[in-house]
Amino acid sequence: MKPRRFDWHARAIRVGFVLALLLFWYYLGRSGAVSAIFLPQLPRVAEKFVQILQSASFYNNLAVTLFELIVAVAIASLFGLTIGYLVGRSRYAVLVFEPLLAGIFAVPIIVFLPVFMLFFGIDIESKIAFGATYAFFPIVLNTIGGISQVDPRFITVSRSMGANEQQLFRRVLLPAALPVIVTGLRIGATIGFLAILGSEMIAGLRGLGSRVANLAEGMNTAEMFAYIVFVIILAGMLNLTLSTMQSRFAGPRNAS
Amino acid sequence: MSDAVISGARIEAEAGARAFLHRNPAVARLGLVVLALALWELAGHTVLDPNFLSPPSAIVAAMPRVLGDPGVRSALVATFVELVTAFVLAVALGLAIGLVVGLSGFARRATLPLVLLLYSIPQVTILPLFVLYFGICAGSKIAFGVSHGIFPIILNVVAGVQSVEQAHLTAARSMGASRLLTIRRVVIPHTMPSLFTGLRLAMSATLLGVLLAELYVSTGGVGYYTRIFADSFDPPATFTLVAVLALMAVVLNEAVRIAERRASFWRTHR
């Protein structure tokens, strides 16, 4: 690789762009050219942001959304890893099930949201079920991919050296498939989070998504902006955590 | 003796069937789907509460009633038009932005991180802003679809442009091609495979964006009907609506896949 030179110009343009955008927002708000309902003033949003960080309702909503996410990812992982492992072990099962699952996943699952509402109501159960369904597919597909792509020679060799099923799993299959599986878990958690936010916004009683939707309906734009900023930061943190996790599991393999 | 012959024949037939399924996993797959539908049908007549889940036969029977409603029909047609419009706009804008960003190394270094930053924002949270700015009609849904679909196009076009070999550009220039001609004859053909990957991703993203917005706005369109059907405990109607939307998604996804295969056959038959 060629040595990376620090690209001052490009970086300056990037920072300048963001600063210009913020300045533009600030002066547009001050000039009064745009109604505060459409674009709240920058200082007001900052003020609201500090306020919501001190309010109890904010932490309740945050806790609800995080709880939904954790339960949904746990359910999706349980089913996704188990089914993925069982299917991935048999070449024939892969041929039967993999296209079926990939085909279902090609349909945007969002169209089934009304069905989830019908079965599970509009409280957190439907959000968990919807998030878990969305998260399930990348997890199961990557697990099938990871397990079935383990070089069959490795399996034959370890069998011939007398490895039992448990040893085979722990010493051969798991290490070989882990990077792919962890990628699936990461994608699953990310889109599960988006699915939960989306379903909360469309119809929900609690959680960050429904809070944003409520504020939008009440034309309380400044507070809505503050919530949106927070959710974006939260998503960024989630992303960072997951990619750190992923590089810890997949790192040594990628390096070799 | 004859018993043994019969059971022998049965075993042979069973083995034959198993071998047949083994050679044709697609048949086994189809069998699973049919089995699932049959179980659903059976459960619908026995254990399921008809207020929540009706058997497939009831859904099929309800289809003419639901789709006969002119309001439902126009909502579904509107959704389809929004999907196509949003996709076309996303492709046109994404291609233009992608070429501009990709063609200059400086523009790429300066703006690509911004594009990636915007792409990493969970867009569902800014859905209310789209409704605020574009209203509750088709505008907000198309805009939200475009904002989802445009990123895969931009990123894939940029990647495609970057993959053009420097030697080809030098050759074109040395043979006297103008910048525009170079773009048309060298850069764009090189970008095609990557662009089509982008088209496929953009289609699923556009579907997500438009359908999210459709469901979010519950005062009109598909979102209104899903709410009405849920409130009036009319599951066959909900399922009909969902089935038509899913069919739309499958058709549009397939259309892009077929276009991709058509456009890229020369790569494999060269």
C-alpha cells in the first residue's frame, strides 16, 4: 500500500461543508425567512437537547427501545443460529432452505407490519416480533453460509483424526464460520434496530420512535429535532460497538 | 411371499421418491411451501381465532371484495406509481451525483465521506421531516423512497468509475477522444456491472422507503386502509393488501434482476 498522506484539502472541505450547513441553519432561523415549525432555530434545538437529556420520560423511552432491541436480537439469534447451524450442516438442506429463506428476505418485510400489529397489538410485543423477524434473516443466512462453506477437507481430516461431533464443532466449524456469522449478527442487530424504530413510528405507544412521531404530530419540531439528533447518535454508537465487536472476532482471520 | 414383494416394491418406490427429491431440491422446497399452506388452512378451520388469522382460502375468497373497492385499488395503484417514480428519480439523480463525485479524485475524497455519513443515518427517524416538508400525499413518499434508493446508486457508480483502468483512459485520450466521449465510451460501459448491482440494492431500498412512508401516513393511501382493516378486525382484507404489496415488490425486484441479466450477458459470452 502506498503511504497515506493526510489530505488537508479534502478534510477542510468536509469540515467546511458541515460548518457551512450549521451556519446556514443558524442564520436562516434567525432571519425568520422559514417558519420555526418547518425548521426550528439551532439554539432552540440545542436547548431542547439538553432538556430531554434531563427528563425522565426520555430515559423511559430509551429503555423501552433498547429492551425491545435486546429481546428481538436475542430471539433472532437463538432461532437464526440454531436453524442456520442445522441447515448448514447438510448440503441437501442448504439447497432446499437457502433459496427459500433468501426469497422471503427479498420481499420487504415492512409490508407484513400490519400482520404483526394484528397478531401482537401495538405495544412492545409487535415491535419485538417485527424487529426479531427482520434480524433473523441476515443471521440465519450468514450462519448457513458460514457453516456450509467450511472446507469439507477440514471436516474429513478432523474426523479421521478421531474428533467427535462436539470437538468438530468447537475446534473446526465454529472458528471457520465465526467471521461470517458475526457479520450476520451485526447486520441483523443494525436492521433490527431500524425495524424497531420504524414500527414504533408507524404505530406505537412507547419508545423513541413513537416519541418522535408524537412530537411530529404535535408540530413540536424543535424537540423532535433534538430527539432525532439523539437517535442518530445512538445509531452511530450501536454501529461503532458492533463493528468493534466484529473486528475483534474476525480480525485475526482477516489479517492472515 | 406376495407381502414381501409388495413391501419390497414400496421400499423401492420410497427410495425412488427420496432419490427424486434429492436430485430436485426445488421440488422439496415447493413441497414445504404447500405443506405450510395446508397446515395454515387446517389450523384456520380448527384452532385459530378468525378475528386474527383467517385460512388462505378465506383470504383468496375475500380478494375480489377488497380489490373491488375503488379506494383500495387507487391506493395500491398510487403506491405502485410512487415506487416506480421514486426508483427512476433515485437512479437519475444517483447516476449524476455518482459520476460527478467519482470522476474527480478530489471531489471523491472531499465528498464521499459526507455521503457515507448521510447514508449511516437511520432514515426512519427523519420520516416525519419528509411529511412536514412534502405533505402527506405522493410527494413525501416519493422523496423518502428517493432518499433511500439514491445511496446504493451513488456508491456503486463511484466504485464503478474508480474501477476504470487508467490505461484505457490514457488510450482514449491519446486517440483524441474528448472528455465527454471518453465518459460515454469508456467510463459508462465500465461502470455498468457495478451500476446494476446498485440498481438491485436501490430497488429494495426504494421499496423500503416508499412502503415505510405509506404505512406511516395513516390518513390516506395504503396506510389508511391497513389501519381501517385492523380496526375493524378484517384479517382477510389486511392479508389481501399485504399480498398485493408483496407481489408488487417481487415483480419490481424481478424486473431489475432480468434487466441486469440482459445488460450483462456480454460479459459472460465474450
